[in-house]
Amino acid sequence: MASDLRRIDPPRVVQVQLDDGRWVEGFQDAWVRQSDGSWRASVSYRLDHEWGRGTHLAALPPERVRLAAILDSVKEL
């Protein structure tokens, strides 16, 4: 089965579950269907490290991505 891509434009604000169980804010720009038929979320997020801030890109299963609360995404004018 060929992989399939469903873009989200503009990317939406989501929360991403890290390997240690923490949730961090990130962006989802697509859903990608894998060769086995499962779907993964294409996400990016930033983390602070001892060497500085780094941007991470990942393809995660749906249970590790959730929509951010609307109020968390709204910036004051």
C-alpha cells in the first residue's frame, strides 16, 4: 500500500506526548498513512536542552497527540 498524506494547512496547535509521558505544545502539519495502513501525526515541537533549544520532528501514533485547548492557543492582543 502506498503511503498517503493529508496536509493540515495552516498547521494546528497540538499537545505532543513525549517518551517520558510529559505533554508539550507543538504543531501538527499532516496525517501520514504508513505502509501497514496505520496513521501517524506529523508533528514538530521544541525542547530546551543543556546545549540550547532544539526543534524535534516526529511521526507519532494518534494516542500521543491531542488538540491543544483553545484558550491555551489564543494570544492576547
